[in-house]
Amino acid sequence: MARYLVGDIQGCAAPLKQALKQVNFDAKFDELWCVGDLIGRGPNPLECLELLRDLGHATKIVLGNHDLNLLAVLSGVRDAHPNDRLQSLIQLTDSEKRDWIDWLVHQPLLIRSDDNLVMTHAGVYPWWTVAEAESYAHEVSEALKAAWRANRLDKFLVAMYGNEPAQWSSTLQGMDRIRFFINVFTRMRFCDLSGHLNFSVKSAPTDQQVPSHLKPWFELWDVSEYTLVFGHWAALMGNTFRDDIIGLDTGCVWGKYLTVMRWPDGHRTMVPASTSSA
């Protein structure tokens, strides 16, 4: 069995299919771990979702910010932005939309393997342990599923949005607590030394315009027995300059590459965004 970790797909079905072909992926024996943002701005979002769902138990997925946005769009609480190219999903029947909502709400925000591999979409808050992060991600997942079962997913999704609170406190309760967790796991890039998240700066850490008090979250993460894998930050092009923290978003939807990494040897297959599906 081989385990493959794939960066942000974002609706780019052709590079995904080509990458799976190049690594000889076999759903009977192999696993595909998706770092989130399955759709969003790419040309074939429905095709991507169908491909991943059809792989069944071979696919392990964590939700990204674009996936949560899709939930909000399908639930009718947000209008789709034209740049997100979600028309093929918006045009589905109500029954088909409900099927996709059900599938999405049952995907986690964090996956941890027995060999200490941890995957989230955006990262792990540097002031948490992996055990705490896993617990908090589970808390969000249970709240999300409970809202879906109780027919109040729309209220959950409306309350999910916002930049506050920007700093963790164990005293946070209700949707403030859930919102902070969601922002960490799906939106985080920079934070300051006191633990405040910053959502306005999205460039690479090497950009001279980045304020000096802001640090990429992974620079503040202590070395541990875990390897953290994330996506979300295309400007990095995968460069964290650490062996224990692996960035996999290499800007496929922006015309760069889709990266698939084999675990644990780290071999990378990079498929150009312009590839055909032939």
C-alpha cells in the first residue's frame, strides 16, 4: 500500500487525474490524502468531487475554506462568487445538493495517522499540542454534523464567518470558540508572537511588505515527533524550509503545479496546471 498526499486541487480535475495516472494509483490498495480546497476557482469542481467520492475509502479528506464556502453556497446562505466557478454545482437538483452537503459535513478538519502524520488545510495553531488540535477539530466536526442533523446548518454557517476572536483563550464558548477553531484549520497563515491571527496578509513570508511583527505559523511551531502537512498558502509554493512541516499547495489553480507527495519517502510528482486529461 502507498499513501499519497495531494495539495489544493481547487476544481482542477485534469491535473488530478494525470497525477493519479502517473503514480499508478490503485484505490484497492492505496490512499489519497487531500489537504482541502477540493474546489474553488478551477474549471471542473463537480468532476473533482465525483472523482474523489468514487474512490470511496481510499480517499481521506480534510475540509478547506473553499469547501466550507461551497457548503454555504449549497445551503443558500451565501451567493457564489463568479470567480469560484461553481455553476456546475449550483445547477444540481435540490436532492443532489443535499447529497453533496451530507458528504462534505462528514469530512474532518484534521487527520492523524498512526505514524505521526498530521494533515490540516491551513495548519495547526502553534500554542496547541497535536492532541489539543485533534480534539478541537473533532469538536467542530461534531458541531457541524449536529447542525446538519437538526436542520440548522444554515444558522451554523452564517455564524461561522468572521475574523474575531483573533486570539485563543480556553474561556471561549459557543460559536466564538468554533469560529476560532475553523479559522485556524482553514484560514490561518500569519500570526504575531502573542497568538493573534492575521487574515489580511497572504503573500510569501519573504515578501518585504509583510509587517515585521507577523510570523508564518509554522515558524512558531516547535519541533516534535509529528510531521505536519498543509495546503492553503499558494504563495509559499510549498517552501517552509522545514522537514517536519510540509506545504503542498503549489498553485495549480493559478497556473503552476499540482503536487502529489508519496509518504513517507517524500517523493513528489508535480503535474503542470496546463496538462490535458488524455
